Amino acid sequence: MSPLMVLGVALAGGAGAGARWLVDVSLWRWRRGGFPWAILLVNAVGCLFLAFLTVVVGASYSWFTIVGAGLFGGFTTYSTVSVDSAQLWRQRRYRLAIANVAGTLVVCLAASAVGTVLGLAFV
């Protein structure tokens, strides 16, 4: 990978992480009961758009690496799902912890399927 590609992925990753932070902060008031709705939303949106782009353009283009790995890699955050779930578990909020893990899996798989179907309809 060229130094310019590395720079592009790094800058796009920073932009994606910044966008995730903005969504999380903007939706903070929706965290009633402590469920991390904002993180579920960003992961679902990231899965949808990444699946769509993968179908439409394929993974062979250089800019796809920047947008896919960089922007959407920085935007989505499965490590935060793990941390949030572990914190909920330690707080003995077992149902929320399980709902976070299972909900993220189901919602993100569904979002990926929708992105794939939309991509196929687009091409």
C-alpha cells in the first residue's frame, strides 16, 4: 500500500470516528435505560453502506479502500459494543447486555442484507 493510500485511509478513518462521535453525542438523550442506541445505529448504517458499496463498485478500487476501511471502519465500532455490553453485565443488567450483543448482530446482518439488495438493484 502506498504512503498516499495509508494517509487517505487514516484521514478517512479519523473523519469516520468523528462522525460516530457526533452521532453518539447527538443521540445521548435517547440512551434511556442505558441502552447504547447511538452505537447500534452507527454500526447498522455502516453495515448498510459498506454492503451497498461493495456490491456496486466491488473492493478492487483504491478509493473503496479509503471509503470502506477508512471512513466506514472509523465510523463503525464493534469494540464499543463489547465494552458497553461488558459494562452492562458488570452492572448486573444482563438483559440489556445480551440485547446489545444479539441486537447488534441481528440488526447489522439485516442492514447488510438490505445494503446488498439495494446495491444489486442499483447495478
